[in-house]
Amino acid sequence: MPLDIVIGTQWGDEGKGRVVDLLSSRADLVARYNGGDNAGHTVTVGSQTFKLHLIPSGIIHPQTTGILGNGVVIYPATLLAEMDMLKNMGVKVDPSRLRISHAAHLITPGHRALDAAQEAARGKDQIGTTGRGIGPAYTDKAARRGIRMEEMLNEPAFRKRMVAHIEETNQILTALYKAQPLDPEAVADEYCAYAEQLGGYIADTSALVWEALQRGQSVLAEGAQGTLLDLDHGTYPFVTSSSPTAPGVLPGLGVGFGFPGRVIGVTKAFQTRVGAGPFPTEVLGEAATRLRGTGSNPWDEFGTTTGRPRRVGWLDAVLLRYAVRINGLSELVVTKLDVLSGLPTVRLCIAYRANGKEYSDLPFGPADLSPFEPVYEELPGWDADLTSARSWSDLPKQAQAYLTRISEISGVEVCQVSVGPERDQVVDV
Ligand code: GDP
Ligand code: IMO
Ligand code: MG
């Protein structure tokens, strides 16, 4: 069986969690391969809503095993809280159901303090990070001084490494950023206690993925963040510090090219972004409130991780086509189509304009979008409530036309549309 991949095509929060939940009914392994607890993936099942930051969304299906691959960065306090939350909600979590890569890196309070200090130092040029220590943890990994999960298995050596790491971080915090130092012994105590709780979960997950694929089992890779937040291919420097795109699955799980499956891109029916950075189709004022919601619905556009209001705008098909290319998408899932009901018209950005010239593709990737103005196509809207639509013919013809246009411009078929957060609120196309 192949390796299927679910990735976000925008700036995150596309609804990957709910799509992974749908696909997980037929998966054996569900694996996170990038990012950390900057992610917030929401899955609604009946009266229960799960908000997952580290554990793959597929864990809710009892036949799956969750994997945290080597490309993930782990803040143990979040992970343990999430395990408790799941257990309290009736989901079994133990080492028979969840494995953590020995090569995944740890996030420490030092990384979180650095994240906060670096953001403060950027002043008006802030990235608007989630403050979860993601950037500093991946910096330490790339600088070859990071601390890996496997080090938790040797307590005396781990304690020494933690103390040395906090002492070194304190030098940077105090000398460079004039920030408060941390207590190295206290942090080491805390992390040694985590090591005791998490030691039994640590495994060579690359080998587990390989063995599953060899046995003919099905593996689903769950992306966190989105294509435009990719460290290499996103709106640099307003990006995260990992590779959320499909190519990131291979190094992030330690799996080779041999198991090609579906590469499923998730896009909202409009566009959102949380944090700073370019957003050509952004709308402001009342129009924004209409797309964002006011917070009265659980799905309104407020960050799952930080609660920040998300910036909103029209669907940008130039960036969507870019995501198709970067990820080699085989298909698209469009989420939150229900939110557009009631708008007289729906806008779709089909090209960019700069210096009197029109571009249907980006000349230099999305890092500098400042020269471009979006060129919109305006399509008729629809009034009908879509939340009970379950088949293509249940959708008004204007909504069908909008989806067909998304397929045409992106060059990839829309295979599924979601019309509400619940498991059954989907239309297979
Ligand atoms: P992720 O980070 O990509 O997993 O997305 P988030 O969970 O952060 O944000 C997506 C939000 O939209 C969640 O609150 C979901 O419950 C909700 N959601 C997903 N699909 C739909 C949909 O089709 N309609 C509506 N109304 N809400 C949806
Ligand atoms: P999911 O998986 C939306 C954004 C932050 C910030 C930038 C860098 O739920 O889609 P970081 O803390 O990673 O250094 O912040 O990336 N960001 C997300 N935005 N959804 C996410 O995850 C995000 N994870 C990070 O807001 O702009
Ligand atoms: Mg999210």
C-alpha cells in the first residue's frame, strides 16, 4: 500500500485535521513529519471536539498507530497534556498506539524564551510566531547542538546536556536580548521527569513506517502548517522553520521515494493567515468580519493554538497553482465552502498584475509579493445553506461553478468538499 500525504496549500489552518480524520478510517499508521505544537488541528466527532497540537489527528480512530516522526520538534509538556486530554475523552493512548522518533528534537523552555526575545527584538518586523519555540529548536538542530528524544533514555547524560543547554541559552538571553535567565537545574529536573514518562514511547519510527509499507499497510502523513509557511518555498521570512510541503515527508519520516500514493492538498474556499507577512487578496473591515466570523461559531477564524483573529481574504488561485507544483498534488479538498453561502458574489484571484503586465504564475516564488495586485474573477454567489449537502447535485449550480473554476485554474481535480466541521459534512465529487 502507498504512502498518502495530506498537506495545507495555504498559510495553515486549511482543515487538515478534519481531512486526516476522514482518511484515517482506512489508515494503519498516521504520522506527523514536521513542525511542533505551533500546529492546531481540530477534529469534530459528534459532541466531541479534539484540538490536537502534536499527536496525529488519526489517533481518534482506534485501529491506527500515531507516529511523531524525526522531523517533528516536541515540547513534552504539550505532548503529555494532549495524551491526558485524549484519555479523558475516551481515546486510548499508550506505546502500542503512539510512537515517537528517537531522532525527533526537543523544544525546551530555553527555546520558548528565545522565541519571545527574538520576536520582541524584531520590533515592527515581527513574524508573529506562535511563541512555541519552534524557530530556536530547529536552529539548534541545524547547528548540531539540539537535544534528541533518544537522549532521554540515558538519565545522567541527559541531565548534563539539559543543564549545559540552558546555561548556554542563558548567555544568549541575557547578553544579547537582556532577558531573564532560566534555572538550569529546575529545567533539568522537569525534563528528567518527562523522560521517565515518555521513555517507553521512543522508537525508530523510520523503521516502523518502512515495515508497515513493506507489509502492505497504509500510512498517512499529516502535514502541519501549509505550503506558504514552508521554510524554503513559503513567503520567506514570514514562514515557519520546517518543511510542511510534501517533499518534507521523506526526510521528516525517514522514508524513501518508493511508495508513491495520493498527495492531497487541502485549501479553504477562501484564504486565511495568522501572523505577519504578505497576503495579496486580504480583505479588511466589514468584509473581513463576514469571512472571519465573530467567534460565535467554533469554526470562526480565530487561531486554534493562540486564539489570535486570523487575517482573511479571497481564494488566491495563483498561490494555489504554486502549491500544486511545489507539492506535486494529485487532488484537492476544498473546506469551509458553507461559509461563503449568502454572499452576492465570490471573488477568485486568477492572476497578478505588476507594471502593466499580468502574471498567471509567480516569476520568483512567493517571498516578495509586494509588486503584485490581484486580478479577480467575480462569480455569482449562492444563498442556500450548504451544511446538509452530501452529494454534488445537492450543491447550488453557482457553488458547482466556483469549484469547477478552482479545478480549472489550479490544474487539479477537487475530489472532496467539506461543508461543515462534522465528520459527515462532506461531499465526494
Ligand atoms: P488545520 O490546522 O488545517 O487542521 O485547521 P484548524 O483545525 O486549525 O482550522 C480549521 C477550522 O475549521 C476548525 O475549527 C474546523 O473544525 C473547521 N472546519 C473544517 N472544515 C470545515 C468546513 O467545511 N466548514 C466549517 N464551517 N468549518 C470547518
Ligand atoms: P496548523 O498546523 C497557521 C504561523 C505563525 C507565524 C509563522 C511562524 O494549525 O495549520 P512559528 O511559531 O511556526 O515559528 O510561527 O507560522 N503558523 C501557523 N499558522 N496554522 C499553523 O499550524 C501554524 N503554525 C505556525 O502564525 O505566522
Ligand atoms: Mg490549525
